[in-house]
Amino acid sequence: MTWWEEKTKKSRRALAYYRHSAQDRQKNSIEIQRGIVRQFAEENDIEIIAEYEDAGKSGLNAEGRKGFQALLERVELRDVDFILCLDASRWGRFQDIDLAKDYAIQCAKYGAKVRYAMRGKIEEATSRAGMRTHQMLLAIQDTVDYTMAAQYSADLSDKVSAGAERVSKDGYRAGGSAPYGTVRIEINEQGVTVGAMKPKQHKSYPNHRVRLAPNPDGTANVVSDIFDHFIIHGLSEKQIAAVLTDQKIPRPRDGRWTADTIRHILQNEQYAGSVVYNKTSSKLKTKLIRNPREKWIRREGSYEPVVSPEVFKEAQEKFNLRYKRMSREEMLERIRFAFEKYHMLSHSLLKSLPNMPTRNEIIKEFGSLPEAFQALYPDVLQKTRDDVRNMIESKANEVIEHEGFLVINKRFSVNIEPALPFPRGYGFQWYFRIDNRPRVDLTLGVSLRDTKGSRILGYFPFPRTLTDEPQICIADSSSFKIGLYGRSDLQFIFDLIQWANLEQQGAS
């Protein structure tokens, strides 16, 4: 050994990283990796100064690996030459192989090169040309290894999914914890029950299967009572949650009973003895997506139900009736019923009455509750438009209707917007939707005395260029707005018409 080799012997320092996932923890256990990597370091005269590990962690991403994150932070001290791993798959099985490269480049920026023990002795180039060739070969080898590691996870995911689908089609449970009120039962290859399984307990043998059964601890009776409350007694989810809370019945996972919890139980087909699989999917740590119903795997009558299929079906029919979207005519009919009975309208009133459209349904269909109210009396509104138009035509040389608004003497345009008095508290309000189309110069608000349209109370001109709001509300107590916008007659329109008439005559 030369004096230089003796001086630099074991002067190179390294960090070691070990990882295994739940699937490969036997084949690539931490202890096996540690032994191989330490021997590799010894053969290459490298001193390992710190070791990091992630046991039972997937290599699909870096976020969930505390050991990996700690390693990246430690590298920033710039006091190591290498990071040693068993192979590229222990570094990670990133589906985007550029991520694996990026993390290695990030370490290299701090002087730490990632090296894999399974590749054998570390070879360093002695010339500039040799260094370029060496770096190119390493980059190619890294790309190949990262690609193979990613493909392994993709293939494994496909195999797991195919196996879960096959198990589900056979009427067994593919995985996951048992729903509230049920217990997992292990079944051997001959179809004989092995016994009930505890939470998080694994099967005795890989070839065994799992089915659900009503839990004898009393929670299955709670589920049955929930269906009875909903179907027989007509209680809402919120009311059922309150009943169970008053009875001090423990909720699943030690939380509190909520309407969402009750709704989830009432819509879970597994309580009717069916296996339901692939409602959602999230392969390789990707975002969870909800699959369309045609992609679900369903097997009815797979195990003893908590509630009968007939009871479950009755509950779903009740949900379907509730969620059935009302037509525009049905909404108006029910809003009219509430107004004629109580002589007022509000979202809180409609919410307190049965079978009424919700706030969201009203806004989606009409824009707002006041606009829905206007839609109750289309004949009154149209008659008002016709009357105002006749008054305008009596003064103008030419009036043309275009896309719902009036073009007067080809000089300016007006959209007539009548409004019925909307009951609010002890008074009334008139809502005017402002027409912001570029070709409409003026929105002419027309306030009516009552729903019969017996009298016009006044006029409110809203020039498009001076009105930024999409809707303006004028209350009977809004003296400022009435004084600012209000006109008792159409003289201001007639003055515009007279100017337009003169302009038109002058042009001719």
C-alpha cells in the first residue's frame, strides 16, 4: 500500500439508508440491508457515520418517510462523500423516475453521491475524459434501475388490484376494517370458519378468505335500530344522531354521532349482506377518485346481513325521493303554496316546511328567492312590459324589439324590468336585475304596487355605464335610493325620445 493510499484509507465518509415496505419486508429486511451495506462500505474503505431507516414504508413518494427526510436534512452539513443504499429500489420506487434523480442530484449538490451496494465496488475515474464517460454510464444505469423499480411497483399494484377483484367477485372481503356493527370472519380453503378476527389482525394463512358477519357485541342491533328510526318512525339523520347521543350509545371510533355518520350507515350496502368493491380507487399513492357505478364490483347475498335487503332497498328509495330534483314548475308550485299560506317568503320559512326546494336549488334555477317570487306571476310582469312599451311607442318615431330589449329611433336602447313587491319583514322590497349587455344602454326598473299589477308605483332608470351592481334592491323604507333613482313618471324617457326624434330627423 502506497503512502497516499495509507493516508486516504477510510477517509471517505457516508450516510446509510435502509427501507422496506409492507410487501417486501421479509425479503429485504432492514437487518439484511444493513449487513450488506456495511460490508460494502468496508470493502470500499468508507466510514458510515450515521444510518437512517424507514421500516414498513412505501417508496412511491418521499413525504411519508421520516428517515428519508432526516437523511436529506443531514446531507446539508456537507461532511459526507456518499449515501449508501442496498439498491435503487430502496432509494425509492417513484413512478416519476425524475423524482428519484432529483433527490440524488439534491444530495450531490452538497457533495454526497448516491451509491448502491448491489452494483459492487465503487470505481472512480482518473482522467477528465474518463470522468465524463464514467458519469454518463452511471446516469444510464441509474435511469435503468429507477425505471425497473417504478415498474415493479406498477406491476405489483396491478396484481394486487386483480387479486382483490377476483376475491370480491367470489363474495369475500378484499381488505379493510369491518364497518360498524359487523365483524370479520376468517374462512379456510375448505370454506370452514376459522374464527372471528380482531381489529387489524391479519389472516392466519394467505390463502384464507374473509367475510363479514353481524357483530354479537350489540352494535349490529344499533344499526338495525337506525334503519327502523329512518324508515318506520320517519326521523331524519340529525334526529337519529340526537337519539343515539341521548341514549349514550358509543359511536364508531369513539367520536360523536352526526348526521353524516348516520347517512353513511343507511347507504352502506354491506349491511344488506353484499360485497361492494372498487367504489373508489387510488393506485400508487395517487389522488383518490370515485369510480362510476358501472365499475363497481357487487356480489349480493355474500354473507349474513345486518338488515334485510328489502329494508335496505326501502331506505334507498326514501333517499331517492328526497334527492329527486324538482322541476321548475314543482318549485314554483311549492313556493306559491308557502307564500299564499303565510303571506311572506324566506329561506328559513321554506326550510321549516316539508318538501320545499332548498336554497341551493332555488339559486341554481332562479338566481335568488326574490327572482323565484317574480316567476310566480309571469302574466302580470308581461302586461306591465306591454303597457310601458305602448307608452314609449306613443312618443317615438320608431321602436324595434331586439333580443328582449327595445331600440328607440336607432339611437338608444332600453330593457324594461318590472318588479313585484317582495315581502321582507314588515315591509317590501323591489329587486331589479341590471342588464349589463353592451347593447343595452338603460335598464328601466318598474315597481308594482301588488302581485295583481294594479298600479305602477314608479320608475327607476339604471344606466349601464353608471351601474356596477348586477342587482339593485329598493326597499319601501329606502328614501335615499328612491330619491336617487326614483321617477314618478316616464318624462325622462320622453325627453330622451324627443332628442332621439330630432337626431333622427336631422340625420335624414
